[in-house]
Amino acid sequence: MNANSCLRRSTMSLKLLLALVILQSSNFDMTRAFSPLTLVRKSFAQIFQPSLSIATLHDGVNLDQASASTTTLDPLVVCGPSGVGKGTIIGRFLSETNAFGFSVSHTTRDPRPGEINGIHYHFTSKPLMESLLGQDYFLESAEVHGNIYGTSWQALYDVQKAGKKCLLDIDVQGVQRLKTIPPRESWKPRYIFIAPPSPEVLESRLRGRATENEESLQRRIRNARDEIEYGLEAGNFDAIVYNDNLEKAVEDFRIAVHKLYEM
């Protein structure tokens, strides 16, 4: 082994030792940082880097830098109150096209019957979710019905790298947060709101689920009324689809998407 090789190895060892000393003297949580849930395609450099701004992707691509290249993030953002049937409409739409991919969000709520971790959501503990929020790991996040939801930049970018447009299923709070990101050539989301025929019909659907107690149900109904008010306000969404009849709603959704993306 020559002198240069020995020097390089010694320098690397000193850097690693210094990093460990800094971590031990800080509030960095080693068990969280290197847990399977946290290591979602994160590189060594990303784990040790400081918080990223909302305009920064977690694989190191900045939206300002992306605007100077051919990279354009143009996700389809779908929003609607709980019980409106947006999951069914989205599922039907995705089964008919290969142009869009569904991003998998994080949530602290418990899985519902039939939901699979990593497919429907990344079901995450509240402490871990709060830790990731502090790192600006999510492009949007919100607390809804007492649970935290968030969509990571990585989830969006993974779909984009696969050659598809990303479809985001998020709530009104998430939409409002996305709209704080300044528009630019590299950031062109489209927004669709799925609305019920009326708040009364939506309440009937929520009660028909029979999955919650009355207190939780009343909280969902109150939130739904606020979300409907925001969703129907002019200028907040690029298109509105009413789910009165499922087959018609699926077709209206497809037409709206094709119009927004000029497909």
C-alpha cells in the first residue's frame, strides 16, 4: 500500500469519526435515521445534510435547478372530502392508463381493513413522522382528524423517474400548502376537486361506512363541509368533478385530466 493510499484511508476514517462525535453530541436520533421506514432511498449524504427547503427534492434536485433543464414536475393533484369516493375514481382511472403513477403518502393513522403498508400508505409512527417533518422531507403535510398525513418529495420524484406523471391524493390543507410553492417552468401541478352532490349525501355515505364512533364522525362531517366550501370556490381548482353517479364521475374525471394535460 503506497503513502497516498494510506493518507486517503486515514482521512476517511477521521471524517467518519468526526461525524459520529458530532451526532453523539447533538439531538440526532440514530435509531430513527437508520430505521427501515426512514431509509427510503436516502443516500449517506442525505442523512447527514441539514434540512432542505420546500423547493428542494430529497435526491438533491432543486426546483430552480430543474427549471434550467428538461425536468418538469407536473403532478395531478386530486382532492375531495372524506367519503366522496375519490379513491374509487382514482383507482378506476389508473386501471385504464399507464401515463400516471400513484404516489404513496405517509400517515400516522391505523390501517383500515384491506389496506397494505407501502401500497396504500406508508403507515408510520407519530414520533417518526414528526422527525421527518422537521427535515422538510415532505412537499406537503397536514393534520387531519387527529392524524398526520404527508407526501414526500421522493415519492413524487420516483414516479416521475419511471416516465409517468405523478397522481397525488391529498386533502385541502395539502393543496393550500402546494399553492405556496411559487410557479415556475419546473413546477406545474394540475388540480382536480371531487365533490359530492350535497353535504347531506356525503354525511349519509360517511355514516354508511360504520367504521367510526359518533365523535370522530362529527369531526369528519365538519371538516368535509369546510373542504367542500374551499373546493367549490372559484379559482382554487382547475376542474371540479361531481360524484353523483360513479360511472359518470369516472368519465368526467378522465375527460378533465385529458383536457388539463392536452392528451
